[in-house]
Amino acid sequence: MWIERKALAQEIPAAAALETRQLSELLASLGFPVDGIASREGGDVLDVDITANRGDAMSHRGMAREVAARLRQSLTPIAMPTLAEGKPVVEVRLESPACPIYSTAVLELGPGTTPADIQSFLLALEATPKRLPAVDASNELLHRHGHPTHAFDADRIRGAVSVRWAKAGETLVTLDGVERKLVEQDLVIADEAGPIALAGVMGGDGTKVTEATTRVLLESAWFDPKPVKAAARRHSLHTDASHRFGRGADPHMAVVARNLLVGRLQAWCQAPLVGAWTAGTAPAGAAPVPLTGTLLARIAGEPLSLADAAEALRWLGCAADLDGGTLQITPPSWRHDLAIPEDLAEEVLRLRGYEHIPSALPSLEGPPEPLAPAYLQRQRLARRLAQLGFHQTVTYGFISPEVDAAFAAPGNGAEGRTLVNSLGQEYSVMRGSLLPSLQATANQNLRQGAREVRLFELAPVYGSGPAGPVEQFMLGVAWGGTLGGEDHLSPARAVREADLSGIARDLGWEGLPPLRALGEGLFGFEVPVESLPREGARIIPAFRPFSRFPLVERDLSLLVDLGQSHEALTVAMRAVLPKDTLQDLRCVDVFRHKSLPEGRQAWLMRMRFQADRTLVGEEVDGWVAAALAAAESLGARLRA
């Protein structure tokens, strides 16, 4: 946001004594870094970075309050006319709780134009003056005091004015000349003919002020931030007004801003006041927030005086009362971000100066804790898939309701995963599956000419639970495109489902994975990470000393079926052999010949035994007999 030095000095005269560099350093120490300095209209203008939770600072008056609190200097009082409110000239109906107060006035415009110093002020802030006093005065007040106002051509308004929710099918041509299709969640200003403005965002083209306007109806209201932000995103209308209302304006400025706007029009173009009135009342202020010395000391890292804390907060506009050992702090109407004791403690430290916060190293309680097994498992899976030629992706955790409905598991409705204040319709649901993002990424790569795409993602998905979204880590894999074709030894072919099944088996999945066709020649699957086998914590096996006693070998020549599983046979034989003595068991030779019985083959199974003593023949023969019996239980028999 641009802040003009001359205008800031008008709000707090003490700022005029500071050089531009000193002022920039002071603002940075308050948490408002200056990103740049420009020279416009004969003076310096500062580009100040303001965080989203500090809508109160998005004006010269708001920034002056911060400087005044640090310098312990008073602000210049706001000079405004006192208006005697009377009978409404135009009926105003507040039909939505999102607008509790609407202050307005009707004036007849006389001859006059925007003063040169106001035009210079707007140009310095990169706001083009319209040379229409009602419009320029509204823009000047927004930048100077931070409260958006609006002027309607009163003669174009039909009947009463109401603040209500839009009706299905209504449209509005906004000041930018674009026709907007309204939805029932849009808060609008309407007359008896239909909407004339999108509340808190932008006025309508049909009632805009022009050179031919002779009477104006002024609007100075307060709107709930949530519908304003939602409408701005929904219609892609991010205006100066929506930025301020969306971050929380001061409801008690509605009447003040109306009076200031009337005063400017009366001074600039001798505009007679037809009438001024206010519908509704400003919402009640925030309840007192307790601040104890214990909490203040814990956050500060050292004991601080509650009296000093109260003085600092009073300079910010708070009301502070000491009740025993607790400060009862009532934030001002413009500081909606001060809601909990920690907020107040941070404000005390900010005004005291971050450089006064003592440095302290965290206590070291012992060696680092081992990494969580679940994390090590995800790391191992990612490394294995990378070895297999797959690329890891990181995609958004939010998707549209339409895409979610196509991929979410049965029973996992979007009701418990829908965001109340989303970035947009396409990011309004916490995803229930990784496959939509993998599909979109794979298709984009294939459209760009990639012959083959191998992707995977290890990330959480969400289920709808009674207490809210339930998180679960999933592995999603997608494979598509064309394999081979680089030379005559590897003919080209499309990726098949069987290729992806092999990847799942390689990762330890038992049986067929839940494969899904994601498009022509593109397949994917998604499985819970916890259902895949975990690797042992010890990668290097424990060392076993070599025995000094001789090794004993025994062979069994077995006739087995052609379809016999080697793994099943070895598992059965190992189960009956002593684990501490058996060194090795394997098939060392396979013999197939017509001389053997039909459907049979010969396997030579070799067993090696060793112990920390000399083995005797009788016990080894007993082990071999037990192994033969185990093999015979699977249909094998000793070859003659």
C-alpha cells in the first residue's frame, strides 16, 4: 500500500520531523516493512507491506496510529461537520444481518471540481482522479481514513433502497461495464427495480455519478467481511473497497465517513444538504480480554510491568483497567485482530521493540528422537518408486466438488470436507483421492508430447467423519503412454494394467491392486500406505561369530510336481529344521527328462548345518528325515 509522507504528517505532525529513512526504519520495527520509495507529485511515497489481518492499517490514519503509539505522540483530531439527522429522504431497508448499519445523505451538487491538492494526493497513490467531486472525495477518504464509501446518482434510484441477498437470476452491470450473474450468496444494494451495487465490492453502472449528476445519495455502511470476500473471489473483483471490508473495517466509522464525505462536497462544490439519516446501529464492541502478568512474562521471556503494558495498549486505542493482578483490555473498534490474551502480549512486545526480546536457546534434553516408522516407510516407498523410474509429484490438497464426486470412495461424501471460506469453487473440497491430481498432471504431460509418464504421490487424503475431516496417508501411482520403440530389440507398445500390477507387487502389495483406467492408455491405483509392508528398523543384520566346528551338508533329491512352488517347499522344510543350526537351504539343481514320471521334475535340495559344537550323524539324519516328511506333505517323494 502506498503512503504519502505529506498526508501522513497531516495525521501525526511528529512524523514530519523524521527523515524518509528514519520513517521507513520505524515502520519496519512496527512490523510494516517498506518495500520501496518513490518520488511523486513533489514528495516521497512509501510502499508499505501490510499483513492481511491488519485491515485497520490500510490507510494513512491507520498507519499514523501505529507511528503515534511508538512515538507516544497524539494524532491530529479529525475535523468533520456535525450533521443533524432527520427524516429519511429515501427509505433504507436493512434486510440482511450482514449489514447492521447504513449511514447516508442526499445532497444537491453545485458548481465545482476536485481541488488540485486532492488530485495530487490521488495521483501520488496511483489512483486516477475522475474530476467528479463525489467520486474523488470517496476515493480520497478511503486512502486517508480507510473506510470505503460510495456515491449514487440519486435521480436514477427507483423507490426505496434495500440491503439484501441477491435473488436467483438477477444480474448487475458493475462500474467496469461487465454484466455479473448474481447468486443468492451475493449481498447487494438494490432499489425497487433490482440490484444497483455489489455490497462492499463495486457499484453499478446504472446509478453511477457522471458530469450530468445533480443529486447524489451517499453510502457509508459496514458489511460483514465474509460475504464481501466471497463475492470478490466469486466475481474476480478485487477492489480497494473489498480489500478493506474483507479484512474488517471499523463499524463506528460509518457515520464519521458519511459526515466527512458530506463536508468535502459542501466545501468543494457548495452542495446543499437535502437530508442525512442512518439505518440500523453499529454492532456491539468486543468483550474485554484478560491479560495476566504470568502470560506476559512467558511470552516476553522476562517479567514486564502490567502498568507499562497498560500504557502501551492505551496508545493503541485500547481501554485498560487493572483488576487485581489482571489487566482487562477492551480493544478499539478498529482492532478486530485483538481477540485473545496472546494477541495483547504480542502488541506490548511490538511497541516495546523486538530488539528488547531476550535471546534464549532451547533446552537440550537428550539425543534426537528416532524418526517415526511411518515417515521411514514413506521415504522407502518414494526411493523405491524413484528407482523404478517414477517421478514424485506434489499437488493441491483441494479439488472441485465435481471431480471429488467422480473419485471419492463410496460413503465418503463431501459434506464433511467442504471448506467454508475456500479460494474458489475448484478448491472448495478437501480431496478424498490422489488420483484426480495424478490424472490431470499425467494428461498435461502427455498433451505436451511426453511418450511415457510415470508419476506417484505420497500425501494425505481426507474422509468425512462426525467430528470433521479424517486424514489418511495414501500412495497414488499413475503410468501411461508408450513403452519401448527406441530400437528394433524393444518394439513399442502401450502401457498395460499388468505393468502397474507388477509395480504394486514390487512394493509388497499382496494380490491385485485396485487398478483404475484414468484415460486411454493411462492407468493408476491408490492404496493406503499403512497397508504396505514396513521395512525392518535394522537394515544391517546383527553379526554372528563364525563357528570353528565343521559344516555338515546333506542333499535330498526330490520328485516334485511341475507346478510346485519353490517358496512353499522351502518354508515347509525350514519350519521343521532347527533355526540356530540350519545355515542354508536351497535348490541347487533342477532335472527334467522323459525318463522321469510324467508331470514330475527332480529338485536337488541342499541343507547345510553348523553349530558351536561337533554335530553327530544321528541328529543330522533326524533333521533330514523331518525335512523329507515336510516335503512329502506337499506331494514330493524321494527320488530312487
